[in-house]
Amino acid sequence: MEGMVLKAGLLLQIVLSSLILVHGNISPEVLLQKDDSKEEFPPCKTCKLYVESFLKGIEKTAKGNFAGGDTAWEEEKQKIYAKSEVRLIEIQEKMCSEVSGFLDQCHNFAADIESEIEEWWFKVQHSKAKDSDLYTWLCINKLKRCCPVDHYGADCKPCLGFPNVCFGNGKCKGNGTRKGNGQCVCNKEYTGELCNECNTGYFQSYKDEKTILCSKCHASCESGCSTGGPKGCTKCKSGWAADKDIGCYDINECSDENICSGNQFCVNTEGSYRCMQCDPSCNGCHGDGPDMCEACAEGYKLQQNICINTQAKSQNTNENLYRYGVYVGLCVATYIIFQKNVFIASIVGVVVAIYVSVAEYILNDKTAAFDPPSIITKHLFGK
Ligand SMILES: *[C@@H]1O[C@H](CO)[C@@H](O)[C@H](O)[C@H]1NC(C)=O
């Protein structure tokens, strides 16, 4: 007994210490990895996020620290606060926290542009100039990190096709930044330098000077098409045949009875077919299930149009015999305990009784027509 307790304690110690080891090993690595893989936002994006955060700060401080008083004195105080250094500092203190993973980079950026932001706050902000908004003034003109919309590269050249950039069917590489080459990356339906041609598998459904719309060809088309639907295909896909009235139509491969081999049946699909395994009770079939057999497999017999296993009954009687053996064993065990301790024996007896009735109930549900007691008596007494 003492040895058992000792062994269990030792086992617990081993488990615990290995858990501590594993944890101790993992956590620093995970932390380091996190630091290594932390990516920085690109220059224009950094400036843009900073500006967004700053503008939110302006919104948040719009009412100042005043309880919305309506006296002339309070109004005057509010006016002074609106353009004050106090408000600027308040904004700067609370910003940078909206975008996750941006905080450190945002603070570094803010430190770098301290004099610029002061210049904007005190001089530019309230001027009537067209480019006095913080993003244009700071990110595009002052720091030269960004370009206006639909412009790209070091000199902010217009993107290809400007002002109808990429025909509205793609993205301009470097759009709005000082990077990229201004070329189009077309959406999947389009191709060509300006994204004004239809890609293969798509047809032109609309076109005017400034617009082109391409739509998907029907699923039955090999590649291209002139219009939508199965009639528009230039060529039909394999598994489809051409008809001059309805266009491409699905070939029913299953009309060839020998297309599937052995114990399988055929299922037609759009453009193809599948061979599926027959029910194990069949030897050849024309569909799924034991009622679709052409003939019964070995060991099965046709009864009311279904192939039924002739070996199933004898198997079941064996299983039943085994099960009743277990019940008898349980009863004997309960009896042995009964001789030593009546109280424990009655508990065990109740548990055994519950076990037996639950097991029987479940089995009866499955094989409702089966009658185990009659079979066991037959086996035991040979009647
Ligand atoms: C360029 O970016 C702006 C917004 O950043 C977007 O509205 C516009 O559609 C983009 N244009 C192209 C061609 O990528």
C-alpha cells in the first residue's frame, strides 16, 4: 500500500515538472518570435494612420473640457481652447491606440514630425488653401510619403488610363503612394494593359467609350464564348455535346450500361458521371440500397425484393449467448459479494440491474423483431 502511494507521488512529480519545463521552454521563444515577426507599416500607410488618429483626436476634443455652458465668457474660453497648444497636447497624448500593433511605430513617427505638426496646427490648419487638410499637407506635400488618389511613384504621376484608370476594372500599382509603376492589375474578368478586354472564359456583355463589362461564359463552354448561356460557346467542353438549337448539352454517360464495372452503378453528373459501389448485399445493381440489386451477393437471399443476409441470425445468436454469459457472471459476482457485505452487494446489485436493463433496451430498439430469451433457452436446452 505504502509503495503504491510513493509510486503515484513520483509519477505526479514527473508530470508536473515536465509541464513546468515545457512551459518554461516555450514562453520566451513565443515572445521573441512575436517581436521578430512584427511588421512595420509602409511609409505612406504610417502617415495615413497617424493622420486618421489625429483627426479623431480633433473630434474627441471638439467640446473641450467645458460642460457646454452658454455664457459669453465660456464661449470665448472655448474659442481660445480650439486653437490652443493645450488642445494640441491633449490630442497627441491620447492618439495612436486605434490600430492594433501600430502604437510604437506611431509614437516614433509622431516624435519625428513634431515640428511639422505644430506648423500645421498653428499656421496651416485655418488657412483657406485647397491643400490645407492634414493628409494632403503632411503626407503628400510635406513628407512626400503619399500621392493623391490615382497617382503613383516618386513624382506622383497619373496611373495608366487616368482619369479612367484601368477602365475601373483593376487596381493601379502604387495608387496613392510614392511606390509602384502605375500599371494595372486587372480583376479576373478582364485583361489587357488597360483592363478593357475580356479575359478567356468571359464575354463582352456591355461596352461604350469609358466602360466595358465582361461576364462569365456558360459552364458547358470549352473556353471562350460569344454570348451567355449554352448556345454562346465557341466549343463545347468534353462531356457536353453540341446541338444547333439548344447549344451545348450534358451527355448522359449512364445510358451506356457497361460504363461502370463489376458491383457498381452509374450516376450522371453535369459534364461527367460517377461509378458508385453497390450495396454489399448486391451482386450488380441499378442504384443505391439493398432494394436496387440485380442479383443478391453470396450469402444473401431475396426476400420481399430485398437481399437479406442468411448468416446474420446465427451470428446474432452467438452474440446473445456471449451477452447472457456476461450477465450470469455479474450475478455470480454480486452473490459472492453478498456473502461478505450485504450493503455493498445491494448497491452492486442495483448497478448490475440498471446495466442489464439499459443494455437490453438499446439492443431491443435496434433489433426489434429479435427475441433473445427464446434463443438462449433453445441453445441451452436444445429445443
Ligand atoms: C486608388 O485608391 C483609392 C483610395 O485609396 C480608391 O478609391 C481608388 O479606387 C483606387 N484606384 C485604383 C485604380 O486602384
